[in-house]
Amino acid sequence: MTGLDPAALSVLIARLSGIADEMGAVLRRGAFSPNIKERADCSAAVFDATGVMLAQAEHIPVHLGSMPASVHAVIRVLGELGPGEQAIVNDPFAGGTHLNDITVVAPCWHDGRLVGWVANRAHHADVGGAAPGSLPADATDIQQEGLRLPPMRLTPEVRRVLLAASRTPIERAGDLDAQHGANVVGVERLARLAGAPFGEVVAYGERRCRAALAALPDGEWTAEDHLDSTGSAPDQQRPARLRCTVRIDGERIEFDFTGTEAQRPGNTNAVRAVTV
């Protein structure tokens, strides 16, 4: 049962979603690169104090599905960040997607209590690596794709390393400042909701999801497809099988990727956060 009536719950969800939407608007307006400003390859979301996602704006789906893993990685590695601190991460093995997608995470404190977290992710046009744009088609190793940042505090020193790694440091500086500024706005807005029953938002999302699953028929379904190739080298010019079995049992759903090809040399593999 919920302690909020439906109208109050709807208002709270709308306010949280509005924070994420405003963060995205600040990010796009403040960014230097067309990649973010015009192409809108960026996302923003709001989380509770434990890192559970509360709301997201209608941005890039793969960002929003994987961003919680980056926030959890920041919390796991760095613990609590102090007021005004922010963290940065782009490591695909710490919740990231590819190295171009840089996530910036900030805590929201109010009256000495951690209210929650805000985060945004943006595709930076160049983070170093073997080719301009940091997307070499013939890459077989992640180090060829650019600078890899595990979860760490976003300090002036880390900022200088990132800018030095890029072929377009002025553009990177502007985009990174936009990400920082978007989180500042998000923190300010989220602090106004200190004390709100965020747990009811999460519980509502679970009820909606379980109801949707319960409305589907129980059973098992399998689909299979193929990638034409996994890279540009001659030995990569053969298909890679993708196979997924979906099982529904009441309010539970399972996705089983048994039968999918093993990891291949090349840059077409999907890390855990992207698959989830």
C-alpha cells in the first residue's frame, strides 16, 4: 500500500522527472560540441541515496539503461562524496558503454543528510585513442579506443588528463563544464525534495512493471539473429550469432542469452551494463 494518494504520487514523479529533463536542457545548451548540443547524444537521471534510479528524462535509451551501473560503481568505489564534489567515469566495465560516453555523478546533500544523487552522461567526440573520434573500426583492444577512466573524483588534475588525451581539448572542456553545470542544477532542485518518500516512487514503478508482466501470457519464446561481421579484419568477416530466450512466469521475466557467440576480437561486443 502507498502512503501517498495517486495525485500526490503523480506530482512527486513529475517533479523528479522534471529535474532530469531540466538537467538535460542545461547540458545541451551549455555544451560546445554539436554531438551534444545538436545531436543530443546525452542523458540525465535522478537517484535516491542508495543509487536506485528514481526518474529519467526521455533521452538516449542505452545511456539510461546502463547509467545506474555507473552510479553504483561510483558509490562502491568512492563511497560518499561530500557536498560540492562530483565523480567521473567512462569505464565500460564500471557501468559505461563505450569510452566516448562520459558519466558525471554528484551527490545531493541537505542539512547534513544525503538526499540522493544526480548523474548525466554525454558522448564526447574524442577521448584519444588510435583514430580521431575514438571509434577506430579496426580496434581489437579497448586501449586503442581512448582514455579509460575508472570511478574517480572529478578534480582539476583529472580534468587536465582528460583534456590532454583529446585531440579537441577546448571542445572537451566546454562539454565537461556543461556536464558539471547540469549536475549543479540537478542537486539544487533535488535538495528541495529532501524528506520526500522516494521509496514510494520505486515501489510504484515495481507495481507497474509487475502488472505489465502479469498481463502477458506465461511461456517461453526464442529469437535468433546475426551480426554480419565483428570487425574489419579478414578473419572477422563471418557472422556472429545472437540468441535470446525469454521466459515469463507470472510476475517474473527472464532473459537467457545461452547460444549467443562468445566474445570476439573486434569492437562489436556488448559489456554487461549495455546488455542489461
